Amino acid sequence: MNKLETEFAPASRYDTERLPFAKRLEDLQPGECIWPINSGGPYLFCAAKTNGRYCPHHKARLLQKRGGHGD
């Protein structure tokens, strides 16, 4: 596994289902999930409604990847 693969979690089925609703970074509004859901050209972000930086699904993935620490 290369460095890039260890830094980013692979796409999940949820990410694939979010693609029709995804937004480019400049189109995101406050309260929308900032998790990137594709690998580039242009980058698209989840944009699901949230009270923080990430929707509940992506926050759980982040916590799992980090071993349960922080947002």
C-alpha cells in the first residue's frame, strides 16, 4: 500500500450512493459534509446535511480510521 492509500479511506457503497448529490468544494454550504467521495478531477464532496464537518456515516469512518479519537 502506498502513502496515498494509507491517508485516504477507500470509497464505500455509501460514497457511491452520494455521488448524484455530491458537490464541488466551492459549492458546499455550511452544514454540509466535507468528506471527499471521489479520487479527483474535479474532487467531489459528500454534501449530506450535518451539524459538524462530517455526516454521521463519514464521522464514524473517520473515528474508526483514527482509532476512535476526535472529529
